[in-house]
Amino acid sequence: CQSSPDLRDLAAKLEQAYVNKERAAQVAEKNVKLKEEEVTRARAQEEIIEEKAYLDDFEKKELLDDQLSKLRYQRQLDEQLQITEQERGKVFTKFIIDKEQIDEVVRKIRRETE
């Protein structure tokens, strides 16, 4: 049985077919792994892009919130300054009125003493 050249040739072809089939399976498995790695990298890159977009939006929102907070604070300071100026004006007006009254009293006293 082993001596027959046709059988040996057939056995060699069968063995080669098994080897080829195994190589094809290994190549297919390698291709599947490469595709899976490619998909994993693409997903990771997508997640990075989404995370960056989220962080950019978050930073923009924080910056906007910070600017709004500064504007509110500036308005409060402006209002306080305006109130202080108004009070200063009232005090000055009262000072002028009081000075006029005192000057009038001094003039009356001088006229009476003359």
C-alpha cells in the first residue's frame, strides 16, 4: 500500500491540502485579528475625538461662565461706584447748603456788630 507511487502521491497531495487549509485558516484568523484591531483603534480614536469635543465644549462653557461672572461683578462695581458718587454729590450739596447758611449767619453777625 505504501509502495504504490499513486498512493504516496495522493497522500502527499492530501497532506499538502491539509497544510494549505491550515495556512488559509491562519491567514484568515490573522486578517480577522487585524480587522478587530483596526476597529478597536477606530473606536478609540472616535472616543478621543468625542472626549476632545466634550472638553472643548466644557472649556468654552467655563470660559463663558467666567466672562459672565466678571461682567456681573463689573456691573455691581459700577453700580456701587454710581451710588457712592451720588452719595458724595448729596454730601457735597448738603455741605454747600450748610456753608451758605453759616456764611449768612456770619454776615448777619458782622452787620449787627458794625
